[in-house]
Amino acid sequence: MIWDLFVLIFYFLVVFYFGFHFAKNTQKEDDFYLAKKEIHWVFLLLSLVATETSSLTFLSIPSLSYKGDFRFLEIAIGYIFGRTIVALFLLPSYFSGNTISVYEYVGNRFGKSPQKTLSFVFTISRLLGDGIRLYVSSLPIAFLMERMGISISPEILGIIALSILSFVTIIYSVFGGFRAIVFTDVLQWIIYIFGGIFALGLIVNQIGTTTLLEQIQHLETLGKWKVFVFDYNQTGDNSYFILFAIIGGAFISIGSHGTDLMLVQRVIATKNLVSGQKILIGSGIVVFFQFLLFLCIGSLLYVFYEGKSIPPDKVFSHFIISEVPSPFLGILVAAILASAMSTLSSTINSLSLTWARDWEMDKWFSPRILSLFFGVLLFFASLIPYFLVETWEKGILEMGLTIFSYTLGPSIAVFFLAKDKQNLPISGFVFSLFFLFSIVITVAIGIGWKLSFTLLVPIGFGCLYGLVSLSRFLKKN
């Protein structure tokens, strides 16, 4: 245990070093938020992957194959299609001006009201979604503290873990700015990919090669290597029906990588359009293989724990804490922290950016003050799952995806309408109301009909696009 703690302390010191090393170069907005567009596209690609690949991926993707199969790869295929559409269709518009926030692009087309509405919805969805991510990433730290013999309730241990994680992330985000976040992301990506590969190797070693070959055939018999779902269920959940999964994955990716400021920020921080396109499409391919790695871990955990009753969402955390020897336990916990901190630091920076530019708060507050504020706000948002997770029917990963899916569809429609050369048939204020109404409709339909998260994004897109098209038709007639 001492060596595990030493590894974690060393990791935190390295992260602090990055934050303070770049602190002197972050006084101006263009450096604090985009690093003056001086970072090579390869580092931005890895930063993008690290940002979107949070602790939910590290800890919850294995749960999907542990309790099911490899069908989540259908969504990953959709991700690649979606990013390609963004790279070819939306991205050229973002490089045509000098905007720092992509919501400024909407503001230039439709006015301040839609710009601020998009920013506000982005803020709420990020606080809720990334609050869940922060909560998940604190679980292994709490388990580690419990293993050390600290006799405190799990809830208190979790809050202590959240406090430590939030404190470290806020410090290097506030002082280092975007440049520190990107290079720390790259380091963290290397750490958690190494952690995933190490965990896979450890499971294989503990199962044994001969037994593993037999179990692989057994898993195939059980259908746990299944990727594509061609059977439509008339009464059950069709989240992974091949058509819904790939189209839904594409829409989710268009929404996240085409309209979500936190992820788009990494793309527009490069020098030119071609580099941005490389970042988008290349990241989709890297993410596909990451999912494959962690799904393999989940399948082998099913073999390792067959017959034991372990909650799927906690099975990988349980394996890490109970089976990984010291000091490798510290490395794997650091990998979990890396996956969480890369997302959280990016969220802090992007929330600071949108309120500085879209809400013009930079007139009163510095980028660092805004980053500090949103860092603290994220910490409080991470406490929400303590009240929800016991009653939520789906897994924690799907919970996070569902929250974003409610808002992504209407957001995509806004940017596609902005790309269209036609002017709106309504005022910017009414358009903002249409946008919010479309989100409400999507939530009502999703909850009322219990639709899968892969269908929510296309529905939201159709709602807003349909309302604007109807208004255009009525105006002409």
C-alpha cells in the first residue's frame, strides 16, 4: 500500500508540474483557451481522445461486455461516420472566421439570444454529465482508502475522494490553462491506455492460457462476442439494433464533436482546416480500438468472476482493488484518475471559455477566476449521483449518454440551420424558445415512450428542424 500511495503522489506532482510550468504563458485569452493555435495536431488529437474517454470508459465499458456482449462497437462505428460528417460539412465554417467559441458562430448568424441559449444548455448538460464522470472516478480511490483500513462510511470516503480529485484538477486547470491541459491530457492518455493493457494482461495471466482458450470458445457459444444486432425487439430495448445504434452513434458524434464546445475547442485550436479534419476522423478510429480493449477486459472478467455476484458497473473497480498487486495498483488507480482528470480539466476550461465569450463575463472576471468557479461547481455536481444511482435502471455509462442525448439533437439542428444560407423565418428569441421546446419534447418522448438513448438525438434534431421548417412554410403561405 505504501508503494501505491507513492505512485499516486508522484502522479499528482507531475500534474502539478505541468500546471505551474505553463502558468506564465496564460495571461491572455487566446493563450489560456487555445494556446495561440501553436500545438501540433497529433497532441490535440490525443487530448481530444483523452477528454472524451473519461473514467466512464475506463470503468463502465467493461461492464457492458461483462453483462452482455460487444454490441457497443456498433455505436463506435457510428462515431466514425459522425466525425467524418462534421469534418467535411461543419468544420469549414468554424475555420472561416476568428471565433474562439463555436457558439459565437451561431451568434453571428442568428443573434445573441440563440448563442447564449446554446451556451446555457451546454453548461447545464456538462455540469450534470461530468458530475457523473467525477463521481465514478472517485469510487476506486474510496475503495483504496477502505482497503487501507480507514473505518468511515462509504459515502464519506467517496466525498473525501471527490475532494482530492477536484482539488488537484482545479489547480492545474486554473494555473496552466489550455496548453497545460492538452499536454497533461497526452500524459494521462498514455497512462490509462497502459493501465488498460496491463489489466488485460493480468487477467489473462490469472486465468491461464490453456483455460483462456477453452473459455473463449465457451464465450462464443454464449454469444458474448456478438457485435451486430440484426433482430428488432418489438417490446424491449432496441438501443443496439444495428440501424439505431450506428445512426444514433453518428448523431451523438455529430452533436458532441460538432456542437459541444469542450470537444470542438480541441479541433479549432489547430492551425488549419486540414489538421482539424485529421484530428476529428483520427480520433474516431483511436476511440474504436479503445472501446475494443475495454470490452475485451469485460469479457475476460466474466470468465474470471463466473458464478460470483458482483454489480457489473463495479466489477472492474472490484478487480483493480482486490486483485492487482502493489505498486501496480497505484498505477491503475492513477490511470482511472487520468481518465477522469483529462475530462474534468477540459470541462472547466471550456465552461470558463463559453461564459467569458458568449456571456461576456471576461469584462469582469479573468479566465482563472472563471475556471476556479466552474471547478467548484463541478465538485458539487458530482455529489448528485449519490442520490440517483441506487434507483437508476440503466448502467452509469448509459445514464451519462442519456443526459447528453436529450440536448444534442436540437444542438445539431441549430448548427445545420446556421450552415444553411437561408435566413430564419422567426426572430432569434423565438428560435431560442423553439430550441428549448425541442429539448422538452425530446425528454418527454424519451421518458414517456422509454426510448433508447440512440434514438433521442435524431428525435431532438427532427423536432427543432421540423418547427423551423413549419414556420418557414407558414410564413410563405
